[in-house]
Amino acid sequence: MLTDSGVIKFYDLAFGKRPHIELYNISDDPHCMKNLAEYPV
């Protein structure tokens, strides 16, 4: 099923742009807009 070119296209659109590591402070950022993994301390 994932070998179908149409499925791969939509999979890449949905998940291809997401960062490899995601870390969110849900109490301060409930909509998970600021990925804390991109800001090293």
C-alpha cells in the first residue's frame, strides 16, 4: 500500500515536513506550536 505513488505523495505532505524530534511544554503551549527541541539550552 505504501508503495503506491499517490499514497507516498500524501504521506510526504502530511509527515515529511515534521522535525525528527519534537518536544513541547503542553502546560505553557497547549497547541504545540513552539518545538522546544529546536532551542538548545
